[in-house]
Amino acid sequence: MTDPTLTTVEIEPADAARSSVIWMHGLGADARDFEPIVPELKLPAALGVRFVFPNAPIRPVTINNGMRMRAWYDVLSLDLPRQEDAQGVHASGQALNLLLEREKQRGIPAHRIVLAGFSQGGAMALHTGLRYPERLAGILALSCYIPLVARLHDERQSANQSTPVFITHGDCDAVIPMRYGQQSADLLNSLGYAVEWRDYDMGHEVCWQEIRDIAEWLKRVLESG
């Protein structure tokens, strides 16, 4: 990634923004993929939530025969453990750090920002949030896993040791099997993180019960922030 600036789709609250949710899409999707979820969450207006949906860079993706698409990093193999695109992961992490800084410059303190994402986007939420040097309101990771897990011990920041982490997965997920999400949750639990885990009867997708659970979790972490 030569230009770290990410384009975004943003949904502003009715009144002044008091908190932000930066929500990353999955492989091959774009910033509008999760835009329709905002009204379904029915978050209280008093929370003043700004939703920021960034576009991943367009890059060749190895598992898709080098086809160019929006991707936070290259996917070299579907097998875990596997060779990973460490450079791509770190570059996207740096770009997301710039979005976090921009929200702070717009008056939203780090402790009122949630990093969220689905699939590759969820992996980036975990990667970036666990390494961020200021406490965040929460990390929401849907149908994903921790990338570059071998580096986590050395690179994680203590600032987010107590930050709420909500990890969800479908038990019929044929793209990223649920065991990878469960292993990620178990690892974070073993490291003392405040992890909540939910699994659902679904594939690599989002279901209505999950949306309701996300809404309750978001209200809880933003009301306490």
C-alpha cells in the first residue's frame, strides 16, 4: 500500500457525534456492505454514534487467481496455520491507525471508539485494536480470526488489556471454520482479555440474532465509555 489514506462511507448521528464505530468489510466487498446494518441496530440517539465504513485497498488476491479486489491483505492459503501476508496486514493496520487518529481530531476520544469488522475486516479489527496504544471502547470481530498470531505477544499493547472484545462466528461457516474463531477467543481469554463469545446457526454471514446481540453489546460498551 503506497497511499495509506482510506476512502470511507460515513453515517452521522442526528446530533453531534459523541462516539464512533469504525467497521471494516470483508474480502471483495466494499464500504457500503454493512451500511444497511446501522438502522437495524436501533442504537439510542443519546449515544451520538458516527459510523465510519472504510474501503480496503484494491490488490491482487492469490487464492482468487490473482484477481484484483478490495482486500485488507493478500490471502495466500485457506489453511491455518499458513503463510500470511504480514506486510499487507501491517500496512492496513497503519491505515486504520490514521482513521483512529482522524476520529480523535474530530473530537472523539479513543475510549469512545469501537473497532469492528467482518471476516478479513474482523481480523483487522483484532490486529489493530490489540496493538493500539490507547484504550478503545471495544473490539467487535465477526466470523474471523487473529492474523499474525505468533507476533501478538510481542506487539500487543497493555492499554487495551481490559477493553471489551466481542467475537462471533457461524457454526456452519465454510469459509473460515468456526474453530478458528473459537481458538482466537480462547487465546485472548488465556491472556486475560475481556472476551465475550457467541456462535450462531449460520454460515459465513450475519443473522438477526447476531445483530441484536451486537446492538446490546455496543450500547453497553458505549454507555460505559
